[in-house]
Amino acid sequence: MKKFLMNINILICLLLLLNPSNAAGEENQNILTMEELSIKVMPEFAYHPNDVKKEQPPLLIGYQGTMRNHSGLPQKGQIELPLPMEEKNFRIGYVADYSSDLSKVYEIEYIIDQEKGTISWTTSEEIQPNDVYKFVVEFYTDNIIVEKEKKSISYQFKSFTDIGLFNVSFIQPLQAKKVVINPAPEEKKTHADEEGVYSYFFQGMKAGEEKSFTLTYERNETTPTIELMEKQEQQPVDTVVNKKNPGIFSIAAVSGVGLIAAGAVTFLMKRKPEKR
């Protein structure tokens, strides 16, 4: 994947307050901070629902963020997030945030600013003082390099803000073989019980700090993982995955990334996301 550089002057976690007087009173404070950002890199997991031509294997990437309100007042406003929109055939798949008790998921409307390379949306609920705000953004690109059976991905991430806990997980597609990932994740920091999931955890990542990874594998199968999961033994996806590839299920169940846009929500979620 082509390296994308984030403009640090763009405030990824900008909360544009609806109350201007309140914003002025706290202009020198970071009203929202990024406590955790989790990125899932999922090659050949699912096609975008609007994809017609399916010759190029898709790359699905999901962000799940946790932010905290450090102000003394409830906040509701606009979140602005830079994304690598210059990447080949970039397209948004799904954007949502959670209720304060995490019991509801709101699929939300968003605005794309191609010039700035950002996506923005309005929070579904007020964020209470010292409370957290969670969101999910997924997008697709065509940045898998194909050389016959061999597939390769280069993924670089440059932090756009200070992040308390940053983690990246690569989920290999079903029926992939000869998988090599660099740098190799530390065994104690990955999910040993989750076959095919390679995870990295970083504490206290600073704005401007970069992480780079490469993933290579061989795969004859062209059917994306989500479709194979549905077909296996004609069982519900959660049953199949729990037995044969627990990593994919756990990643999907935690974030919801990819599965809603892939049309598999009936398999992996007890209830549909609620919309405003």
C-alpha cells in the first residue's frame, strides 16, 4: 500500500462544538483525546457492496477508535478524521458510532472532503464528562499486489495525534498459505489462540510516529473469506468460525468492521444496528 502522510495540522479528533462560547473557554485544552485506536487489515475478506467488477482482490481496512471527553460539560458535535483517500480505488464501506453504554450501534451519515482527505460526521449522542466515545470506520482499496498466486501488501501508518494505545491486526484470508509478515509480531503480544491473526500493540504512540508492515502470502482461491465462511458446511458463520478460525470471528464481533457492509450481519450480530 502506498504510504499516506497525514497532515498533523488537520485535527483528526476535532470536536467542533455546537456551543461556541464553550469552545472559546476551552480552546487550549484537548477536549477529546484518542485513548485507543485499533486497525484491522483484512485482505480478500469481502468486496464492497457496490463492486461490480471483482477481478482485483479487495483490501478491507477498519478503524475502531475510543475517545474521551475531558471537558466538564456534555459534548455533541462534529468529528473529522483523515483517511488515505488517495489510495487506489478508495471507497467507504461503513461508518458508525456507539451509544454511551455500548448497547446500540448507530450507522451514521458522513461528509467526504476530497480536498482535505477527511471524513466527518456528527456524534449520535452527547458525550458526557469523562465518558468515552467509540466509532467504527471501514474502507476499501485495491492495494493488494498480485503476481499470479502470490499476493503482497505494504501497509504504513503515520499517527495523526497522540494515541494512548494503538494496535494493528492483520487477518489472513481463508485458504492462504506461505504467509509471511514483517516485522514478526512478538508472540506474547499477539493472539496465540487465534489462527491467522497477527497483532501488534503499542503503548503511548505520539503524533507523527510511523509504523510499517508487509504481508505476503499465496492463495489460489478467489472467493473472499466472508463468502467461504458462509458456505462452509452450510452453517451459520459464527458456528463455523468459532471452530475453524476463531480469530476472524473475534475481530469481527468486537468491531463490526466489514461484516455489515459485506451483508453478513444476520450471521454475526444478534440484532441489527439501530439508526437515528
